[in-house]
Amino acid sequence: MKRDKSQELFDEAKTLFPGGVNSPVRAFKSVSGPPLFIKEGKGSRFTDEDDNTYLDFCCSWGPLIMGHNNDKIREAITETVAKGTSFGTPTKLGNEIGKLIIENHRYLEKIRFVSSGTEAVMSAIRLARGYTGKNKIVKFEGCYHGHVDSLLVKAGSGLATFGESTSAGIPKSFIEETLVLSLNDLQGFQDLLEAQSDDIAAVIIEPIPANNGLLLQDQNYLVWLKTLCDKYGVLLIFDEVISGFRVGFEGASGYYTIEPDIITFGKIIGGGMPVGAYGGRTEIMSHVAPDGPVYQAGTLSANPVAMAAGIAVLKQLLEPGFYEKLEAKTKRFCDKIQSHIEIKGHKMHMVQIGSMFWFAISDKRIMSADQIDPKSMEVFKKMHHYLLENNVYLGPSGYEVGFVSAAHTETDLDEASVKICKAIDYAFA
């Protein structure tokens, strides 16, 4: 597979951008060769600058649930762009998408649009502190919440300790406001709230952790998190930047029938355009400016082009049977690969929920980040190389999840499953 033009563009990019990219994982450091420079996509496939075409299971890291260059989304964007790109004012489109979301999500009464998932999380944290008058935030090892200073933290040495920064440039004082726990440790969580709830504003969790593997938690565990937060007067924030509108229109909140106090969104809402949002009950959201004292603003928030794209995708997601069909074909795809793994006796298994999947390179269930063996990433690296050579694209990291879109046909998935099974055999040979 030739990547000459991608290599040439990457060499040029390294003179322009740190590491040659504008987001770190794109640099392909975890896999082999130069990153692909993509020039166009349609449906389930995209084409790089060397004219190689790939079946895509990254889907722009999740938001392209309708596939590449969906006709209805593209038409909505071009129609809106013809009228202008940004006004810095309210628009009718903002009202329309706001109603579309709130009227179809039982746990939302008001929302606020922003321009990214990171911005949504940052704003939700500030809102939680402003609403409660408390300072500390609890997060969980293995959950990623964007590049927010106080949340770029990993666990320290104790059961529930002040964290350690995972990035340079973050003041120690910021980190000291964050407490880190292991996922699936309910007793540790209860002990922490019992000891420090007077100064804990909120607990934030990916209800479907999907940034460091697909670390599916038991529903009972999530229910108890909510129960204990209510008992100790601590807000519960669900970070649904990935799971929101992906496992169902109501995301993980609806999937597990759990009502968090604040929910953050991103990805799918924009239909491929930059967007984020956070929302919850009116009682809490009324603390956001200009109604309340918690300040948050953005020049391009609720940008009309992004709102038009979002309306176009959300209307398609609300069509009867959409999620059931998407989940069924994803399950069939994963089951075929899992069956092959079992026949061959490879030490790995498929993890799947809704239209998301992950290659867990272990024969044991993985529920926390520390259960992932870093050496297993060498297996993924070989898989990724084989699949690129055979025109299948996965995100360039074994810690990232894969996505199936509505544009993936059964024929696409059959083709991909055969190639993925061969890639697994190659990686374990």
C-alpha cells in the first residue's frame, strides 16, 4: 500500500505543527508508517491522498454515525452556508435543535451549546462548583474528559488520593482539587464521600468509558454511584461526549435509566461539525449566565452551520428502529469475529455496546484501565498494519474504540470481518 503522498504531506506538516498534527493520536506513533492524509469520504469509506480507499471504522472518532458525507447533512450545511457562516446572535436553528433534543431526552430540561466536548466538560465542572459552592471533583482512572486542566489527572499511590498530572503545564493547585478513584470500586467511592463530601462538588464519569478501551461497567454500579451522590449531596456528571446519541438518543443515561444531574455532549450533535453541549434540570442550569452567576460564553456557540448539521443528523436518529437496526448489525459483525477468536483460541475478545466495539487483547473481562496490559498494544499494532494493507481503517491506537455507522452495509461488515479475522491471526502468529 503506497503512502508516498501522505508521507510527503506529513513531512511538510512536521515543519508547521507540533509533531505534524493538530491532535496527538493522529501522528500514528502507536502504529506503523505515516498517518493517512484523507481527501474525501462517502458512506462507509474514505480515500487518502494516494488514492487508497478504506472501509472506515473510526468515523472521525465517533460523530459520523450516518457515515461520511451524508446527503441530508451535507445539504443542510450548504443551504445554511449560503446564508452566512456566523452571526454571533441567536438563530432559529438554535431553537429548533434545542427543542429536538429536550423533547426527546427525559433527563434534560435546559441545555447550553458550546463548540467542543472539552468545553462542555469544563463548563459543567464550573457549573457544579457554582451550584454547590464546593470545590473538589472526583474522577475515575481510565475515564478521559478532554484536555481540561483539573481532569488531566491520573491516580496517585493510595486508594483515593490527590492525583498526579498527566500533562506538563498544569499547576499543582489545580490537581489538588481533583480526587481520583479506580473504576468499579464502590466501597472506595462510598468511603470517599463519607469522609469528604462536604467539599466535593461533583463526581464525573463516562458511564460508558470509551477513551481508554471500552470498559463496560455493571448497571448496578452506576445506579449505586447515583444513589450515593444523592445521599451525600454531591452532583453526578455523566460525560456522554462519546456515548451521547450513540447507544440511543438518550445516550447511556437512557440506556441504563439513570438520571445524572448534568450531562455533557459532543461528537454526534454536530454531524461532523465542531459542537458540544451540557444540560440538566432547570434548577441547575438556571445558575448559568445570564440567568445566574456561573459565567460561560463562546463566540461560535450554537453556530448556525453546526446547528443545521445537528438537526439533519438528529432527525435521522429519531426515525423508528434506527438504533435497533444499527445495534443488530454491529452485534452480528462482532459475533462473527468473536466466533473466529474462540475457534482459534486467541487471547482476546470483542467488547460491544450499541454501535461501538473494542478489541480487548485479553481472555478476561476488562473493567478498569489498570487491567489493560501495555504489551498487548503490540498485537494491535500488527493488526492495524495488516488492515491498512488490506484497506480497512481503525483508529491508530489499541486503546481507542471502533464505530459502526448507518452507512456500513452487511456486505461491508462481512468484508471487514473476514479481513479482521485474518489480521488477528497475523498478529498472533
